[in-house]
Amino acid sequence: MRTYEAALTETVRSIREVVAALHAQLTAYRLVAWTAGNVSGRVPGHDLMVIKPSGVDYADLTADSMVVCDLDGNVVEGGYSPSSDTAAHAYVYRHRPDVGGVVHTHSTYASAWAARGEAIPCVLTAMADEFGGDIPVGPFAMIGDDSIGRGIVETLAGHRSPAVLMRNHGVFTIGATPRDAVKAAVMCEDVARTVHIARQLGTPLTIDAVDVDRLYARYQKVYGQPGRTDGTE
Amino acid sequence: MRTYEAALTETVRSIREVVAALHAQLTAYRLVAWTAGNVSGRVPGHDLMVIKPSGVDYADLTADSMVVCDLDGNVVEGGYSPSSDTAAHAYVYRHRPDVGGVVHTHSTYASAWAARGEAIPCVLTAMADEFGGDIPVGPFAMIGDDSIGRGIVETLAGHRSPAVLMRNHGVFTIGATPRDAVKAAVMCEDVARTVHIARQLGTPLTIDAVDVDRLYARYQKVYGQPGRTDGTE
Amino acid sequence: MRTYEAALTETVRSIREVVAALHAQLTAYRLVAWTAGNVSGRVPGHDLMVIKPSGVDYADLTADSMVVCDLDGNVVEGGYSPSSDTAAHAYVYRHRPDVGGVVHTHSTYASAWAARGEAIPCVLTAMADEFGGDIPVGPFAMIGDDSIGRGIVETLAGHRSPAVLMRNHGVFTIGATPRDAVKAAVMCEDVARTVHIARQLGTPLTIDAVDVDRLYARYQKVYGQPGRTDGTE
Amino acid sequence: MRTYEAALTETVRSIREVVAALHAQLTAYRLVAWTAGNVSGRVPGHDLMVIKPSGVDYADLTADSMVVCDLDGNVVEGGYSPSSDTAAHAYVYRHRPDVGGVVHTHSTYASAWAARGEAIPCVLTAMADEFGGDIPVGPFAMIGDDSIGRGIVETLAGHRSPAVLMRNHGVFTIGATPRDAVKAAVMCEDVARTVHIARQLGTPLTIDAVDVDRLYARYQKVYGQPGRTDGTE
């Protein structure tokens, strides 16, 4: 008979592997330079999260080098210091029980919108699908306390978007799973770039709000394979 | 003696392999993010097409995971749901018997032109070669019924271009073979980018219509190796 | 004792290998899309050149698939049709005995300058080093006769630059060896991109003509390892 | 008992390996074209440095092909001529005993700012973290004597930034270790690109000087793993 502790150990192990592996998507899509972005995942049913260690090369990340923290950001298990963004991730998990994964990047085009403090307007069907409208801008917030986490949660409360541009900083995305949050980070940069380029030579045409709603509803319901959310496998 | 069914099975198998493999070109040329683009191929002599499954990672695509549909978009063979763009592909095959392959992407620069609803002007000899003139813009169309397919077919009817920019959405390309359609998608993004960049610092020079015609005629006739269309092997 | 024919065979074999392999640089630096660029090399001491076959994928190029032509562009050896740009390469070899390699691409930023018919101003020390001044623009020329070759040779006659932007078309570069010409194609796109980006937000500062001369003189004499031109091995 | 000479030999060997390997970061982040950038490392406790050979392909660099020079730039050990930027590296080591690594690139966006002679304003938290303020511009300086080295040292004297944009030329970065200098080169291009893109569509918001100071202080103290500077392993 498997004990509760053995089951937890196994769950943590599995999330360590998923979170470590997902960082390869950040580098493959060139969302990060050097060690500047991170992925975390909630341990379901526990007040625990798994997060990238601070300042370790993406090429050197392994399941074992991930750090397990409680939802106040204290290290529970792991030989490394956790990401310097741990407090922000933890805040999100404490205040959004629906969130199972958080991603942070300084991806180029999204960060450029963030540097101007400008939301990305929903002028692409792909944006309507994934974000359900504009990608909003959160406040300028100093790293190291709850400011960033609070900025993320308060800004996203008013939007369907799983991505928020933190002013002068970068992007945070959330998802039901770590993989969903990574997908949102990839798509956020993709649409940030396309809308930027569209704007360079004129004004993108708008999409009617009712069409944005219909696109979002359809995509959230019927895209992908039945019986799984996109990316939960 | 090989039966008719055995021959069809073999043909379908071969198109499954071709269509699955061609998706690697979409990622190599960075035309797609996450799972957002798709390739299909007609089964010659049958009212059938082979298309990418919905929401499956490019790295995981195999011949076996491709989906066979009839030309109304109903699944005939395959364990996955087909691409959410299946109706659009099917519409094209029904109305354009000359088309053997269809590709859809949200490639960055082409989608930026599409977001502004602006055709790409033919100011490069490479555009004259491949597209025979401007790359036109189709209407805004909701996904899920025949709107996109009809928009593609009606827009391309008036042009030599195998590519159409669907407003606020992305690109659809057609070809005699799936590989030709992929080539058109690659070249569409390439010229969309070059003409965008040319326009950023001024106005590209025009090419006389008669020269566009001559370039197009020559390229369609003499480019590549004798006895094959470009891209059939 | 090695016969003259055996020596020629060996020389041609070696140039086939060099020319085939150099195409990997065009793809690595993303100077080409699909099959749209080509490298050739002169067979020293003979009125012969080795060039890429037309419309064959870069991934499939081998020494054996290269085509040997005379300097009128007629095929002398090889199972494929030569590049559709063969006439232009051949013209350059006929009129510039100092040239041992020619490269053609539609690389993005250089082609954008070409689409506007605008020379790239020498505002970077790297441009002074490699090009000794501006990269000039040649005329609009139809493919298929001597127009392109003549445009290249006449334009480069008045410049130190080994690269010329052919109007509305793309880039041709020359070099003492095929590798030198490839280097010029790589550097041409690199400076075309940097100067474009510099121009997007203002006006680049000029470099005094006397400093351009000094930079060019030094780089051509002392860069690299003694006893070889940059790129001969 | 290990002699002094054996220890030095071992130290030099180790720095040869580190310096050779770090060039792979320049190509992975696409900071360099052809052979145009270089990394060097000081041999601690000796008036020696290890630097890239001139004009050798990045793919061919090995620990053995690195060149050991004294701090006047004279070759002490090695079969190749050292980088043509050796005098600049040597000048920095002579005048900045705190510097253990120097990197030079012509990375695209940073060089574009350099071509306009414009400092990169600190409008991103990532810039405050790594550079502690603007990235400054140094003078136009001819290669081949002490002009470049002097320009680097004099410009950086007034800034916290480990990167300087040399006018019409490119970037030099310094660090406690060669790896720190490479990190600075990677981050310099990353922020040069993001701020450029932010500026294309408007004016980035400023970050208060006091917040820049706080971000810099925190990052320099607490980022990464305890007991190592970021980048020493």
C-alpha cells in the first residue's frame, strides 16, 4: 500500500520533470536570454510549488535542480536558491487557486509594449482565440516583495487574458497547467511581434467585440483533442 | 494482383507520410508558433484529404497521427480530431480540382499585412516569379463554417498568386502538390518580410507589369529540373 | 605520372566539394529561402565553372549534384540543369579574370535596400573593412540573358565593394575564391540589417572618407592568418 | 611537488578551454557574423591574456588554437596570429585590474545604436539589473593602436555598465570573468533590441533613478546561487 508521503514524493518528482523540461520551450522560441525567464508549477492539493533555481543555465536544468517552495516562497526541498521571481509566483498561487502554472519572461516584443506601458490590441483572430481580447498592462512594481504578484493578480482579474505585461519589465502568464502557461507565453510573444509589425506601417483593422467573443468561446471549447486541455498531456 | 483497396491504402499511406513530414518545413522556417499552422494533401482520384490533427505538437506528428477526411470534412480514418481549419481546406479541394495541397499559417509578416487588410505589392523579382503579381487580401471570415474556404477560393480566382492573406487572420496557400503549397507559404512570408522592411525606410520601386508577366512566365516554365514541377520530389 | 586530364578531374572534384559545402553557410545565416540562392566557383586555368543545380533543396546538395558549365553557361558535366542564374555567373567569370567565386542571394535586408534602389551607406567600421565604402545598386535587369551579368560587372567596376544590390532583385557578391564570395554575402546582409535598424530611429553618423580608406587598407592587409586570404581554407 | 611553471601551464590550459568554449555563446545568440567577434580572458596573477586567433571560423576554435599574449599584445604562446582587436583587450587589462574577461562583438541592435552614437536609455528593469543605468557610447576610434582601449576604459570609468557602444563600430563588454563579460554582451544585445523596438512605436516610460539604483543593488547582491558570481561556472 502506497503511503501518502510516497504519493506526494512521486507527484513532486513528476512536476519537477515537467517544469524542468518546459524551459526548453522558452529557449526554442527565443523568449529568454541567458537565465532571465522561469517556469513554475503548483503541486496539486498541497501548498507547494516547483520552480527554476536562480541564475542557472537553461542547458544545465534538470528535474533534480528544480526547487520546491511553499506558497510563501520558502524553500522546502532542493539544493539551490529558487528564482528571484519566486515571491511573484507564490503570490499568484496563493490568490488564484485555479492556476497550476506560472511563466515569466522578458520576451522581446512583449517587453517592448511593456516598456511603453501599452496594452496589445486584439487585432488578430489568434489573439481572440488565446487571449479573448487585449493583453493588459500591469503596474511598475519592484522585485522582492508582493508588489509584482499583486500587480499580476489585480490586472488579470479584469481580463480573459492569461498574460499580463508588467510595466518596464516583461511578461507573466498563467495557466491551468505549467504547459498552458508556457503556451500563453509563446503565443503572447508571437502576437506582440505580429501586432507590432502591423502597426509599423499603419493601423491594424479592428475585430468586432462580438466576433472576439465568438472566437474565444469556440477556441476554448473545441480546439485540440477531446478529453484534454491543450497541453495537459 | 493488387486490389483497388490495397492501392488506395498505399496511396493514403504515402500522402500521410508526405503531409506529416512537410510540417517540419513550417517549423524550420519559423512560420508557426506552438500548434498554429497546418498542411493538407488531396488523395488523388478520391474525394479524400489528409490533414494535421488539431492541437498536436509539431515534434509529435507522425504519418499515423494524420487524419483522413472526406471533402466535407468528416473523419474517415484516424484516431485524432482533425485540424480546426479542416472545413476551409475541404472547401478549397471541393471547388478547386487543380489543387492538391493546402497550407495555413499565421506567419508573422504576412499576418501583419493581413491585420491591416493590405495586399503585398509585387516589388521583387522573386514575387513576380512565384506569385505573378500582388498577394491579395481575402475577407474577414469566422472559423467553423464555409466562410474561410469561400473567401480563399473567391479571392484567388482573380489572381495568379497561390497565396491569400485572410484579413486579421493569416495566410492560406495552395499548390498542385502539398509541397508546392508549402513552398508558397515559405515564399509568402519571405517576400512579406522583405517588402515590409523595404517600406519602413521609403517606397519600393515598382516593376513594370510587362516585366512581372515575363518573369512569371519564365519561372513557371523553366525553373527547376525538367520533368517535374518544383517540389514534387 | 599524373596526366593533365587526371589533374583537371581532381581539381573539378575539389571545387564541386567546396561549392556544394558552402551552400550550408547560406542556410546557416538564413540568407536564402527554399532554393533561391546559389554559389559558384571557377575552375582555375580553365574556362569552366561549378554551380548549384536549379531548384534542388539545400539539404540534398552534394558534390555530385553540382553542375560543371563552360563560361557561356553550357553544361559540360552533370546530371542536373544548372541554376537559372548561370548566365549571370558566367558573364562575371568571362569579364573578371580576378574573380574565382560568385554568390547570389535574396537575403532580406539587402533585398529591401535593393527594392528601394538605394545604396547602403558606409557608416560602420565593419563595412569599411569588408566593402571599402558604400554597397552600390545595379540596374533592374531581366533574367535569362546577359543583362544581369553586365549590370553586376559594370556596377562593381566603380567600387571596392565585392557586393552589388541588383534593383528589385537581390544581391550578387564576388571573391577571389567561392568562400570569399560567401563571406561577402554574409557580411552584406549583416551590415544591410544593422544600417537599416540604425536608420529606423535617426541618422547614422558618417565615417570620414580618409578613415574608411585606412580601415579598408588595414583589413585587406593584416586581418586573418599570414599566408592565406581570409577564407581559402 | 608541483612547480610554479606546471601550475601556470595548468591555469593557462584551463583559460584556453574556457575562452574557446565561450565563443559558442556568441554564435548561439547570433551576436557575430563570420569571424567578427572575440572573447579574451586574463591569466590571474600574470601579465598574460588568452584571446581568439584572427579570422578563424567559430566552428574551428579549440583550446589549442587560442593565443596567449602579454598585456602589450605580444604573442607568448600559440601557432596563430591573435585577434586584430588584441591591442584593445590588452589595454583594458592593463588599466582595469578588476577585469578578468573582455568581449567584442558587432551585434546588430547594439551596433545600430552605436552607428547613431546614441546611448541606450535604461527603461527596462533587466537593464537596471545588469547595467545599473544607460549603456554609454564611446568615441570613434581607429583600430590598431591604443585608441579603442582608451575609449573603452575612459567611457566605462563614469558608469556602472559593463558594456560600451563604440561609435560606428560595435560593443565591448568587461567582467570579473570571461563568462561575466559574455553575459554582458548577450544582455547588451537583448536590451538594445527591446528598447529599439519599444522606441519604434512611441516613447518608453522612464524608470525613476532611485528604482534603478535599488534594482541594481539587489541584482548584484542576491541574484544567482550563493558563493559564486553569476557566470563563474
